[in-house]
Amino acid sequence: MLIATFGPSSAFVQWCVHALNTLAATALGEFDYISVSTIQDFKTALASRQSKHVLMYTDCPDQGLVDAFQKSQIPFLALDEDPADITGFLMRDRGFTWLQAVRLLSLSFATTAGLFGSPAALRLSRHHRLTMGDFLDQVTLHMGLELQPEQVDSIIQILLPGGDVGSGLEDAILHHLPNAKPIGHRLDIPDADRPVVDMMLASMRYTKDGGVLQEFNWSSGLFVGKDGFDHPLTQPVDMTGPARCIVYGPYLHLPVGLWEVSLTMEIAENFSGNSIDVDIFHGTVLHLETFKLPKSGLLGLTLKFPISESREPVQIRIIMREGAIEGKLWIGDIGIRNITQQALSPA
């Protein structure tokens, strides 16, 4: 038997994997636990397993692994938690900055998004407020496992000593992970950063049927510049200096599909003139536009590009083709739209 589990690196998912290990040991006896990211890793792990039962977990599967589960229709678990709670847990538990936490969450969300609406998925979320009995009943039914009443009690006593089938899953999570208390939508971040983070987190909440938003924004505060990878962009961007990349990032991830980004820039004090490239980099350059900058004014452009492997982050880069002795540049928030269905629709 294969018990496959997909979900982000969150407190809820950590507890669920712990619970599934306990359940598998009780119901199946010997089993192999594997943590994989690629279809090749998965095949290698299956070939080298020591028992006939396998518990698998991944938080960032490659598209080959996603395709394999979508085509096979093997039952699996899709685990979900509010993005704000995941971000807060990563900041507290791992010492991440909010930017590091959001980037990791973006990776998990994009790579697993295609699985949450699958009919083969049992979608479990922390906000469902399940009891211990609910959790065990739903998992065993979906996976075709059977537990005797004494086995159910044994599992619960391991996960929550003194608990019973009516005990809340939340109590068991906090017993195992005291640092995992939900924080709702109020993250411990500077007020100036809050709109940036809230905008990003809103784009990573599933709909009731397991779907994802098809149109949203990325804040310009997620991009980076001369201060480097871990420091949000400071605006306006000073164009003075040699030919170089002056804006890049945000190193976020998108689900597989055809996407469109809309970008607005404002130019000022560009008296000597200059040319820039704006491109989409996703392992390779997917779209490139080159144009002359005005002395001042607003510029808007739209770029379309495909995503075939969500584990590769997306960069939108603004590159100065020539050195500059003056000039300032601002970028606005980035509009993101999934146009896959529009592209597939007959004209």
C-alpha cells in the first residue's frame, strides 16, 4: 500500500505526517517512510524499499510526480493550512524572515496546486476543526484501511495522551508542536511590510473546491535590487551607473499554465536617454521586450509566458542596456493572470 501525502512545510502538515506514521505502524506494521521531490526520486525509493507498504510525503513535487498521481488516480492526501499561519510558523520555528517564508510557501503552493482539486485527493485543512475520530475515519476510509476500536484508542493515546475520538485535532497539534498556535491573519511584521505580505498571502488561499485564484497581484515590495536577494527593493531606483540589472525577482512560483503579467513603470530625470530590457526569466528567458526610455513619464507593458515546471522560480528583470549619468525609476505592483483557458478556447 502507498499512503501519499502532499502539503506545505507547516505545523498542521508536520503533525499529520507524524499521525500518519503512527497510523501506518498500527494498521500496516512494517512500512517505509520516504520524502521525495521528483518522479525519479520516487521511482528510486520504491525500487529500494524494504517493505511492501510506503508512506510518502513531499512539499514541492516536480511536475513529473504531479502528473503521475493525476494520471494514476491513486488515492492521496492533500493537506492545507492558512498561508498566514504557515508564514508565522516558519518565522517562529525556523527563524525565517517573512520574505524567506513567503518564498518557501510559494514553492509548495505552486507545485501542489494542481492536486488539490483532484477527485483522488482527500483534502484536509486545519481550519476544518476536525476531531481525532474525524481525522482517523476520513483517512482510513479514503485509503481503504481498517482499524479496530482498540487500535483507534492506541493511536489516539500516542498522539494525545488522555484523549479520545471526540478530542480536537488542534489539541493534539499543540501537544506535539507547542510553537504552532494559529495566529490568524496578524503576522508579527513591520506595519510597512504588512500590505506587501497580505497581498501575497491572499493569492495562495484555495477556493472551496480546491481551485486557486486565476488573477491577483504581486507587490513591488517583493522585488529586489542593489541591496541583494534578501532585501526588498528600495524605490525610486537610481539609474546612475553602468549597464546592469536594476530590478529583479521576486523569486516566487506559479502553477503550471500560461500566464500574463502586467507591469507599470514611471521614469523621471532621464535627460540623456537610455534603453532597457524587460524579461521573464524562468530557468531561461521566456519573453523579452527592449525599448527606449522617455525623459519622464509612465510606461506599461504586458508579457505572456508558459510555466511547465513550478519548482523553478519566476523573475521579472529590468536591465539597463547602457550606463546612465542620471535618472530615476519606479515600478508599480505586478498584475498576474492565468490565461491558460483563454488560450485553449476556440477563437
